[in-house]
Amino acid sequence: MKFLNSGGKMKKFDTGELTRADFSQWDTLVDHSPHGTMFHRTSWLEACARSLGKKLKIFGCFQDGLLIGGCSLFVELKWGVVPVARSICTMTPYGGLVFSPSPSKGVHKQESFSRQIASSLIQEFKKEHYFSISILNSPQFLDIRPFTSNGWISSVFCTYYINLGNNLESHADSLVKQNIRKAEKNRISIEPFSDISRYYALLCETYARKNKKPPCSKHLITELFSVIKNQNCGEMVMAKTRDDETACAEIVTWDNQQAYTWSAASDSRYFNSGAPSLLRFDDLKRIRAKGIPMINMMTGNVPELSNFTAHFNPALVYYYQISNRMFDDILFMKM
């Protein structure tokens, strides 16, 4: 995408919706930005939009032709007529804002750089006349002040991080160690797993125990697991019993900054086998062996999962959602 002023020269700073021709620039920005995650990549976003019947829009902010920031959104029509935008969707925990690092080391210039990008995007969103817009950012995106000072509402969420550069034994309290010994005594083994149908059946069983529907369709998880496999950015593993039963399984993904325990499922018959603790601790060892420095446990907002994860002595990390309802814009359009 190129923006021209009336004189035909490249504008220094401008914003607009990206075309498919710009997607490679977006992926490069995502890979180099401190805010980018694998869930911001176009391959992931397009798979979600395709499977869920949503429209994908990515807005980019350019400076002298270079993409320096932007925001990915999924758009759908509320009541069939009014556009609603969200940065996340089913099985996509983070999305939205991605800025390149500021070229300056000074705090004032860094904040000014970010504010310019944010202000430009806010103005672009207003042109879209969304009934509502909600952006749940990655934990690395901290400065939401340009939005809240413009009337956006903020909400706080939690996750857990484990620094894999630390002694891994420090990330297993006495209960975890006890469960690992129990799993070893029960001859539980950790093995690669690739049967997505079997995994999805286990996921459905996991949610049925809570009288809940599964979090996604089999089609969506199959599509996203294909993205993971095709880009070699994740794996599925299981804890197997001596009778060749799947006690629990999970899919772990990663990018160039960290890994994510993206999805997990378990068989209630083996809750007390020690398998879940063994599988989770094995995650830490496997991911560290790949040279990935950090793992995002992604369980901070569900009490029962938080209770389990806290036994691994993680660091609690906050991340932010910003949202806005543009009723006035909608009403103005109808007058």
C-alpha cells in the first residue's frame, strides 16, 4: 500500500487498510515487533476468518512507505446490518495492535512515536463507523493511554509466564514433584501426538464434564493445527498410560519470542495418575531445548486452571483489552 498526497509525493505518515499485497510486510512487522505473536500472523488470521465466516481487516500505519504499526480485526454484522469489530475470535487469545520499536532510545520520543501511530489508527477506526470495537492486546502491549484518553474503556486480564532460563526445578513445588513421581510410578509416558480427531474427542469430553460446549468446532481446530504444522510453530503431545490410553494431551505453539500452551484436554479417569503435572513439566523441558526463552501458560483467567498452574511458580502477568462503542457515529449516519 502506498499513500500519495495531492502533489504526488509520498506522505511521511499515513494509515489505511492493508491489501493482500501488504500481508508480507505485516508478517515482517509482527515477527520484529515486541507486541507481535503467532496469533497476529496472516496465516493464522485468515484461517480463523475463513473458518468462522468473519471478515478480516488489517489496518496499517506507514511512515515514508515503511509499515511501522497496525491492528488486525475480525468484522461481522450485528443484527445483519451494523458492523462490529474484535481483535480476537475463538481459539485466538491475543490480537490487535502491533507497533514497531521506536527508533529513539529516549522515553519521550518513544512515547510520542507510539502516540502518533495510535492516534492515526483511532481516526481510521472512526471512519469505519463500527457499532462497537474491542481490542484484546498481547501482554507485551502495555501503553493503552492514547486510547483511554480518547474515551475508550479498559479491562484487565491475567496470564502466567515461566522464564525457561531459570532452574526448571524451581518451577515445580512439592505437589508437582509428588505428582511427577506418581506418574512415573504409573508408567505414564510423554509422546508426540498427531491425531486431531482423537484430540478433539478428548477436548469435547473435557468440556462435557463441565456441562459446556467445546470451545470450537472440529473444523476450526483442524484448520489451525494445519497452520501450526505447516509453519513448524508448534506440536501436539500426549501423556499415555501403560495401556495405551490418552490420559491428557495438549497443543503447544510458539513464535520467535515465546511459547504458548494453546489448548489442553484430559480424561477424567486419569486425574489422579499424575499425568497432567508430568505433561506440563515436560513442556518446560522440551520448549527450553528448542531455545525458546519463555512460555506463556495462558491459564490466568480460569480459577481452576490458575490453581493448577500456580504450583509451577510462574510469574503473574497482566494484559489489557480496550473497547469503544460508537453509537453517536451510527446515529449520525442515519440522520
